[in-house]
Amino acid sequence: MTIQYTAWNPDVCTFPTCRLVYSWDDAFPTVHTLVAIERKCSVHSAIGDNNLYAAILEECGRKSYAFEIIRVELGRPKGDLSWYLWNYRLDRVLEIQIRELVVSAATKTRLRKQINDRFGQGKVVIK
């Protein structure tokens, strides 16, 4: 069991991104502990240090789960990143644009319902 340290620049941040350092024990690699906040991006600068890590984890999780819900519904293979563009607006609403696919209005309605059921109304916008 060895304690490891990782510097992380989350992809949900604006540039220059936040830079966080977390530790983890290689015997328990999914358990991370925030060690330091080296830098905050402009969007996350207003969030207190005690809440920053949780806020970023929530945004990353929301993005990953939303992508997975859409990927499964559209029958896209894992690892295929060609079908979407995404960004977080300044109000931290995740926008996902489905591209290069024709998606029916009924499918988009189903996706919106699944995502709203998971995250709440208005947290993710599908275009």
C-alpha cells in the first residue's frame, strides 16, 4: 500500500483550469482525498475551498452520466466520442449537442426525461 499523488486539471473548467492535487492509496484506487488546491479557474473562483472539490466532482459526474445515458439510448459504442460536442455554460448548465446523427424528437424527449430524472430539471440541455 503506497500513497500516490495526482495533479488534476478538470475538463469542466475554463482555461486556465483549476488545478487540484489529490491523494489515493494504490490498495484503494477509487478513494481520493483532496490535498491541495493549486489554482482555481475563473468560473470556480467564487466557490469556497471547502466546496470546490465536491462541485467539480458533481460537474464531472453529471457530464459522464449524461453522456452514458445518451450513448446507450443512441446505441453508440463505448469510446466513440464523435457524436457529441459539449460545454458548461457560465451558470454551470451542461449543454450537449448531438451531431452527425439524426435524432428524432421522441428520442430527444426520452433522453431529456431520463437526464432530468437523474439530475433535476435544467441541469443538462440537449441540442
